[in-house]
Amino acid sequence: MKIGELAKRTGLTASAIRFYESKGLLKSVDRLANGYREYPPEAAAILAIIINAQQTGFTLDEIKGVLPTNAAGWHHAELMATLRNKLADIEAMERRLANNKAHLLSLIELIESKPEGMACEDNAVRVMDQVGLQPGKKNRG
């Protein structure tokens, strides 16, 4: 199939398809006599795998490392190790994000608990004191 049809099937632009090909993620394709690329039927499936892997956080180099040259070429142990490593990365990121969220929520609560009648400037000093920052001083944390 030509690049236009592959683009329609995958929802990618022709330039994105050429980019993945240039990065070695899509195996070299045959050229017709007129110079047009001729993609094999499995190209759409390979591109779907690439896009899905990117959406789950894999880098192009990580994808290239486990992407087989054909459907029968998957290296099971290597693929499973890569998937488990990425899952561990995502779980670590989730923990960091949960900690960041908790920190932000407590900061919001602290700021919003401004005593009635307190000037915003004084509240800023109060908040910075409570979170360990001193106005006009460098934080050494």
C-alpha cells in the first residue's frame, strides 16, 4: 500500500510515517518504479504498536529495542522485561504525582486558611514560615 493509504488507515500523517521509517521503527519499504514507497500490510499494525507504546511512555529507542522485524520475531523474555520495567517506572511516577498532589493540596489549604482580616502580604509571610521558607532568605533545603 502507498503512504497515503497507510496514513488513512493509521490516522498518521505521511511525514510521521516517514519519520518512524527514518528512525528504523518501520522496516525499509520497497520503492515502486515511480519512486513511491510500497508498504507491506503489517505496516499499519506496527505503526499502531509504536503509537500505543509512545502513549504509554516508551521512548522511540525503547520501542526500537523490542520491536520485531516481523510478527514471529518477538523476543518474549526481553519484551516482558521491558514491559515490566516500564510498569515500574509508571508506578514510581504515580507515587511521585500522588506526593506532589498531596503537597499542593496542603499548600492550597494553608493559603486559603488565611485568618480573616489578615493582609495577603502577611498571609504570604505566614505561609512561607509554615512551609519552611523565610522571605528574603535563600532556602537551603
